[in-house]
Amino acid sequence: MQIKRRRVNRQAGRVQTKTVYAVTSLTPEQAGPTRLAELVQDHWSVEALHHVRDVTYGEDASRIRTGTAPRLMATLRNLAIGLMRQAGWHNIAAAADHYRSRPEHAITLLKITA
């Protein structure tokens, strides 16, 4: 399939168009336009989460590499991101800074009582 992506650079005021190609193992009956669009969108939702984890938490630079620790850390990062989004934050980096400097707010977010 051919995918054309359009991106607006707001600072420069330019529109960029990029064409990419994808291959699927789906049969022609399974690979209708709607299904292919769903698969592409699902892929980007995963990529968007990874981007947040990498940019905000430096996941790709992490030196945790043995056993199940990398998966555990990714799970904890996903939990933190999910809680912040559930609390209404859109900018996860700003939310992480907020909770890092105000641990009592993080405890409230987790609904932990003493």
C-alpha cells in the first residue's frame, strides 16, 4: 500500500508531504481500505507512546537491560503516563516535572491514604 502523510510545520508555515509504502500479509479480502487505515493508526498510537517514554523518560538510553527489568520499567512508565493522562494532563513532560517537584500531589494521584 502507499501512504501519503501531510505535516504542517507551524513555525515555518510550510506543508510537507511524505510518501511511504507498507507491505501486509493480509489477504485482499482482509486488506480493505478501512482495515488498513485502522492498522496504520494503531501502529502510530504505539509509536506515540514509545516517543513519550523515550523523550520524557529517556527509555532508549536506559542501561537497564537484564532479565525482566526492561519490561517492568516500561510497564511502570506506561502506568505513570496513563495516570497523568487520566488526571487530565496532555503534556506528559510537564506533568512529570510537576509530580517530581510535588510528591504529595503524586500520592493524591495514586489515591494513597495514610
